[in-house]
Amino acid sequence: MKRMSGNMTLHKALKAVASTKPRGRYWVFLYSVPNPDFGQYAPVAEPEITWANTFAGLRDHVAAYIEENDLGGGNCPGAII
């Protein structure tokens, strides 16, 4: 698995993927959203793109992203594969 992270919007992520040599068969853009129920008014994790050769590899990375950033159902709206 390979990662790219930083201050990234979906538009920037799509441009980055389009202009980068593929690092795997599939890619996923991960991001968080604030959860005002917990007084969060800004994203709690940096967005990132990761590549993997299998859906299982992507699933493992999504799970790691959620765990590393302590995200809950209100912070993790889903992933775009």
C-alpha cells in the first residue's frame, strides 16, 4: 500500500491520481468530517489517498485510517474507491 496525504480536497485528489503513475490496481480517497456533537468544527484527520492491488488491501487501510485517527460514525462519512 502507498499513501499520499496532506491538505487535499476530492478535486485535488482526483487530479493527483490522474497525474500520478499508478501505485496499485485500486485507490481510495479517505477523509474525515467534523462531528459537532463532540464540539468538532474542523476535520479531525488529514485526507489521504492510498493504493492497493486488492479490495482487501484497501479495506485494511481504511480500518487503519479509522483506528489511527480515532474516528467514529460521525467523523467517517465513507470512502470513495
